[in-house]
Amino acid sequence: MKILITGGAGFIGSHLAAYFINDNEVFILDNLSTGHRSNVDFIDDAHFIEEDVMHKSFVTELIKQKQFDIVIHLAAVVSVVETINNPINSQSINIDSTLNLLEANRQYNAKLKKFIFASSAAVYGNTDELPKQIETFIDPESPYAIEKYAGEQYAKLYNKLYDLPTTALRFFNVYGPRQDPSSPYSGVLSIMDKKFKNDEPFTFFGDGEQTRDFVYIKDLVQAVAIVIDNEASNGKIYNLATGTQISLLQIFEKFKLIYNKSISYQFAEPRSGDIKHSCAEIKGLEALGFKPKYDIVSGLTEYINYSKTDK
Ligand code: NAD
Ligand code: UD1
């Protein structure tokens, strides 16, 4: 199959590309704003398109010409804080480019078998109900959450109105090799890992009691493969997570055990727009055959072993 991964040079996209390259022709479209060409050095230059997903005419022409079987749309402003600082820019990337991609596929790509949109657990906001179910009340706390909600609802609507084979996945907190720890807004586990590796102090924003449902990247890849193989997922939205909840303080203890040492830490003000608790109900994906293979200890152990050997 011919697959397009937008944002494919990033953390999640590079793992999907590495998985799908075995049996498929994989193209990546990425402007390298947060991703790295070196994440996907197994993709040759003919299949690596360095371009902005907001370049509408280019993207439309690409869809028209290549007739992809599968489009996995990941390119986005991924930092909640960045969308709070610059909501107009993030709206263009996160909503407008999604709509344009859907529209280009509707108009010009009769071969499309699946369009996957990367939504987020952030759409649930700070509602009390746990675990978060797809039907749980939506209460976005940031432009990021609104933008992800708009993207997934467009994907769903394109199935309803035009029969486009779309699926939206609400990713919870994904972690694993190649997650870039360089920004203060990077995924918290990549930051914690970097601090442990370099014996630097870690800062908890808030009291450290906030919880997340952390899903290991290989389980995410498994779920995407299942969804692609399953027509019953067309027009649907699923939580992609493990169904377990753990606090940052508890995670810190796991790091201490795996690294067999400790580092100093401090507490700072909670971040604005931050969510206190997050945990998913994953019945929808389980019904399709998804079963997470990694719990937090096995996932962190594999990740940390990888990161120790990575310069
Ligand atoms: P990432 O920053 O590693 O990857 C995003 C990629 O998109 C990067 O390679 C970046 O260069 C590219 N990109 C950004 N803007 C672009 C543009 N305008 N044109 C072309 N390419 C562009 O982040 P990630 O963690 O791999 O996230 C992938 C997707 O999953 C995003 O849509 C994100 O919102 C979503 N998501 C991630 C998580 C998580 O825990 N990592 C959770 C929920 C949702
Ligand atoms: C993350 C994703 C977002 C996704 C969402 C889904 C990243 C960068 N963001 O947001 O794209 O949509 O999950 O649920 O992956 N924290 C600290 N110290 C630090 C860094 C973070 O205490 O040095 C705290 C944060 O304040 C937050 C928690 O750790 O409470 C998790 O933060 P982060 O990894 O940025 O993820 P989310 O905000 O949940």
C-alpha cells in the first residue's frame, strides 16, 4: 500500500514509518519544525517531502498525483503551551490543514482506504469523570484541545457526509525512544529521562500528584495497524491509551528504581491550561483486538535502555 504520514519525521510518525516501511511504500511530508530528518534516515529522499502541511495547493496536488491508500495525519503544533501563546498560528496548522487534507482526499483520491487523524486526550479537559469515555463531556482547556476536537469532528463528518474512510484516535500521553526532550514543553517522561541521565534537578509543575495514562509507542503502533485493517473503525473516534493511571510522583519512583539512583527535584506553579487527571477507557479499541503489551515498568525499562545507548 502507498502510505502518507504527515509529521512523519517526528516522534510518533517516525515509529509508524519504521513499522509500515516493511511491507508498504511510505511517504513523509514534514517541515522539520520539531521533527528531524535523522529520525527517518531509512526513508530515501524521493519519499521524504520537506514541505509545510499548510501549503494547500502543494498538498492537494500531492494527493491528486500519488493516490495514497492510507493517510496518517500527525503534523501539528503539539505543545499545549505554544497554542496558548499563539492560537491563530496553531489554528491554521491544526484545523485548516486537516480540513484541506480531508477535502483533497474527498475530491481527488478515490483510492483512499483510511485517513487517520491524531486527536488528543486534551479534548476532555478537567472534567471529573474518570476514566474518560468517548461520550464523556468535552471541556477543552486550551486552543490545542479545541483544535484537536475540531479536527476529529471534521474527520468524523467527512465519513458521514462523503463516506470518506476516516478514523480519529485520541492519543493519551505517548512515550518512547525519539521523543525529543529539548524543549521545556516536551513530553514529561522524555524530560524526566534526560534529567536522570544527566543528574540534573527535575521540576514538578504543581504538586506532582497529577495523573496521566502513559502509553508506550509500540502499543500506539499496534493500535494504528489494527485500525487500518478494520473497516468497522470508519467514522469512529477511539481513545488510544492503556486504561491505567499513574501520578508523576509515582513515575519518578519508577525512574529511581530503573536507574538505580535518585536526582533532586523541586516544585513550581502548575502550568496554565494543565489537566489534573487523565485516564482512558479503551473498550472501543479492545473490541477491535487491541491489547496493550507494555505496562509502565516494561515500557519505561525498554525506553531507558534505549536512551542510555543513545548519545
Ligand atoms: P512531534 O513534534 O515529534 O511530531 C510532529 C511532527 O509534525 C514534527 O516532525 C514536525 O516537524 C511536524 N510538523 C509540525 N508542523 C508542521 C507543518 N506545519 N507542516 C509539516 N510538518 C509539520 O510530536 P508527536 O508527539 O510525534 O505528535 C504527533 C501527533 O500526535 C501530533 O498531532 C500531536 O498533537 C499528537 N499527539 C501526541 C501526543 C503525545 O503524547 N506525544 C498525545 C496526543 C496527541
Ligand atoms: C500531552 C501532549 C499533548 C497531548 C496530551 C494528550 C506533549 C508535549 N504533549 O500533553 O500533545 O495532546 O498529552 O493527553 O507530549 N510536567 C512537569 N514537569 C515538566 C514537564 C511537564 O511537571 O518538566 C507536567 C505538566 O505540567 C503536566 C504533565 O507533566 O501536568 C504532563 O505534561 P506533558 O508531558 O507536557 O503532557 P500533557 O500536557 O499531558
